Amino acid sequence: MARSVFLFFHSVVAVAACLAATAAAGWIGGTATFYGGSDASGTMGGACGYGNLYTAGYGTNTAALSSVLFNDGWSCGQCYLIMCDSAATPQWCRAGAAVTITATNLCPPNWVLPNNNGGWCNPPRAHFDMAQPAWLQIGIYKAGIIPVLYQQVKCWRQGGIRFTMGGFNFFELVLVSNVAGSGSVRSVSVKGGNTRWITLNRNWGANWQCNSGLVGQALSFAVTSTGGQTLYIYNVVPIWWTFGMTFTSNQQFSY
């Protein structure tokens, strides 16, 4: 009996030490589900405005964030390293596995259901509704929902920052995508061939709005990441641009 108590005590101590080490390493507890089908086709579009995630460079390692994490769209493009909390549910985790996802969508609250029984994305929960291929890298399909540990990490992208010109006439809606470093954008300014620098306002998701007449001008952008780095990207959009076109720069954030 004494030996059983001794082993139990040391087991509790070991678990507590493990949890303390995890917290010290910057890991935060949350939960994760999946959506979008086995090919992630159901994850296209979304509240960040990236459209086709395959061609936008984000692929299938993506997730919709609960409203607390989504932060009204300011988190669009951020990257998170996620692993299943095998200390809590070892039977539903792929031991030792982790995946890095990009935030591309919002998982809206479901006020009909309680946040511990179906309302997984309700405040104040930190929840990731991941693309199924990403979720299956860390969880067992039958589980449906798993406890996770996560932390925000640096984003790595192929190629430079992209600018997609949306809107019409005197209303430009510029989608800024394929952002490395912090992954998300704090501010954007634009300069036409005939204008000074104009500060854009974030409209929704990763879309930034300008109400000036810029058609027929080559465009330069000053973009500041949420990591605090500012890039001046000159003449990335040529004079002949039209709405709906995407232009890729040769510059990228490092933080």
C-alpha cells in the first residue's frame, strides 16, 4: 500500500512538473476540431478573404480561429504551432506530433450551445477549427475534438508579399497575403505615381481600403507587420493594373 501511495505521489509530481515546464516554454492550452473535408476544399474563402487557399500559398495547414483568437481579423495570416495534449487524452493524440497552421478564417460563436458542449468557438475559449488534413496530423479521427497546446510562431512563406487589387473606380480594396514573419499586418499605405503616401484602413480580414482614384497609376506600398517591421515595396503594381489582378513582390518580412 505504501509503495502504491509513493508511486502515485511521484506520478502527480511528474505531471505537475511537466505542466509547469510546458507553461514556461510558452505553450497555452486550448481545443481543436476539424472542418472542410479530407481535401480541405470546404475551407476555401473565409473571413480573412484569401480566397483559394491552394493558389494563395496557404495550402491545407490552415484553421479558423475562435473569436477570442481571431481578434476581429487582426490575426489573419498568423501562424500557430499546435500539438495534441497527450497528457490529457493520450488515446486521442498522435504522440510527439505537431503541426504549424495559418489563421485563414473565423470560427463564429454558436450561442445556442454551451461553450463546453458544442459551442467550442464561444468566448472565452481558445479554439482552432482546423482543416481536416492538418488536424489529422495530431489527432485521431474518432475523437472529433481534442485538447491542444499551442503557441504563435514565425511564419515562413515561399516568394514575396502579394497584393490583390479589388474594388472598383474610386474604391480600392487591397488584399495583402503571403505574409511571412509575424504573418499579420498592422498598417498599410499606398503611393500612386501622382499621389503622396495614403494611409489605408483595414476593411475586413486581410483587406485594406482606399477611397482615392488610383487607376492608371503604378502603385507602391509601405506595409508594417504586427512584428513591427516596415517594408517599402516600390512600383510592385504596374501602371496597367486592373481590378482582380494579383502582383507578387520580391520582398518579405523576417519578423
